[in-house]
Amino acid sequence: SYTEKTHMDPHSLTETHLSQLCETIKKELNSSIKPLRDVSQYYFDGQGKYIRPMIVLLTAEACNTHTSKNRKILPSQTTVVMVSEMIHTASLVHDDVIDGADTRRGKTSVNKMFGERMSVLAADYILACASQALAKLGNSEVVELLARVVDDLVKGEFMQLGSKENPDERFNHYLEKTYKKTASLIACCCKAVAVFGDCDPEVQEIAFQYGRNIGMAFQVVDDILDFIASEGEMGKPTATDLRLGLATAPVLFACEQYPDLNALIMRRFKGPNDVEEAREAVYKSDGIARSYTLASQYAKEAVKQINKLSSSSQRDALITITQQILQRRK
Ligand code: FPP
Ligand code: MG
Ligand code: MG
């Protein structure tokens, strides 16, 4: 879709920096073992959305402007921007092994291309390189923040493995899982750049809350798109969550209208016709609409948070991103 190139357009404000990101990351992944280099660099091909580094970069500049009137990004903040994409990609490589994915971003998935064993090691290697880049900055608060992110990613992914929780706790379980698997990375990286910008604790908290809320909105929309978007649009197969046994927001809302879904959720849609039945119930219900309402609430809160910062094009671009996330089709 056509985006007007204005002073507050997130893409035009970040394209110079982000166009170099993949090359910068590939330089970090400089193992002398050629296959390890090849596998670990495979997803750094310029085809990603780079939504995380974009948000983290704009947050750094918005916080810098707020705190010192000098928007210029610091080297330490640039490292956090890079690390946000590296940790994300490491988690995607592991995720594709766990999910047995065939495609990602319109190309053959890393696990199908190189096999599971090499993929697991390559993801560990990406994570190791990201950790080293971060540790070199010598800020133990930020190291702890990002270690917490990895801890959350693992626990969020682990929470997805089982769904034996009782129906009353299911929605909270979903929100906690969503925070851990998606929002924590964005929130903590936004906070980390505020820490490096020497910002007051209140500003660090604003950055964190902006990141947390936009991260939640992003994942809820992702869960909606799994129901309503096509593989061609997304560059990865859709309608996969049910087949993977996952009950996300649209099904959880639908279940309130169609309590028969409870049994299907409990057996992780493993019955012969469960996936089709659950999809139909979601479409018949207002599950998609209510999920969009939920995502909008998070987006609204993200805007409220970031509006506490003083005015800048970067701040306004961060507001634009919240709207784009609600409208996105991929
Ligand atoms: C994508 O989910 C997956 C994540 C956002 C996080 C995955 C986390 C891990 C595998 C834990 C281990 C990570 C590290 C760094 C040690 P999805 O399957 O819903 O999305 P998809 O449709 O893009 O595959
Ligand atoms: Mg997956
Ligand atoms: Mg997954």
C-alpha cells in the first residue's frame, strides 16, 4: 500500500540505518566455519519487516530528543537495534524447527534448507554473537534486561506446548504467553536504548510501556492474520495455529459464544474435524472483531505512553506504526 513520505513516516526516517542492518549483522556472524556462517546468515537476506529494529531505533531517537535535544543515535543504542533483530531471528530459527515450518518470508525455511541439527546450532550461534556484542558494551543492567528477554522467549514458547489450564485462566495464560514470546523483546530493547540515552527512570518506563503495548498489539494482530490472511500475503503458511494445537485470541473469544469449543481446545484440535470446526466457529462468532478491539486497546495505550515524550518526528512515527500494525496484512 502507498505510504505518504512525510517527516513522520517510520520507513523513510529509518531506511538509511536499516538498509545497512543485514550487512552489519552478517559481519557479526563471522565464524571461520563456512557452513555455520551460511546457515546463521540465511534469514538475514533483507526480506524481513525489521519492525523491531525500526521501533527500537525510533524510540532511541525520540528518547534522546526528549532528554537532551540531541537526537543523534549513540553507538551503544545502535548495538541494541542490531541485537533486537538478532535475538528475534535466533528465536525464529528455533521456532521453525519446533513448528516444522516449510517456508518463511516466501522462501524455503532454514530447517528444510539445512536440516534441524544445523539450524538449532545456527540459532544458538546467532544468540551467542548477539550476547557478545551486548556484553562488550559493559552495561550490566542492559545485559540483565536482554538475558530476561531470552528467558521470556523460552518460557513463552514453553507455555505454548501445553493448554491444560482451566478455562477461567486461559485468557490470562494467553496474554502472559504473548508478553513473553513477543512483547518482552520489544519492551526491553526500548527500555535498553533509553538506559543508554541516559534518560530518567520515568522515560525508561515510558519506553518500556510503549514497547510492551505495541508488542502485544503486534502479536494479537499476528494471531488474527493466521485466520484471515493468505499464505501469499504473509510469506508463510497461515491457518497453522489450530493445526499446531494453539488457541489464540480469536478462538478464545469464539469459545465464549460457542462453549462446545472447550473440548476442542482441551484436546488441542486433534479430533478428526476439529480444525475446520474451530475455524467455522471463529468466523461465525465475533472472535475476529473482538480480537481487533483487544489489539486496538494495546495500540491506544502505546500511543498514550509515547505521547508523554516531547514532540519529535520520531515520536510521531512511533504513533504511525501503531496504526500501521492494526492495518497490516503481512
Ligand atoms: C514465532 O512464533 C516465535 C517466537 C516469536 C518466539 C520463539 C521462541 C523460541 C523458539 C524460544 C527459543 C529462543 C531463543 C532465542 C533461545 P510463531 O510460530 O507464532 O510465528 P510464525 O508464524 O512466524 O512461525
Ligand atoms: Mg512458527
Ligand atoms: Mg511457533
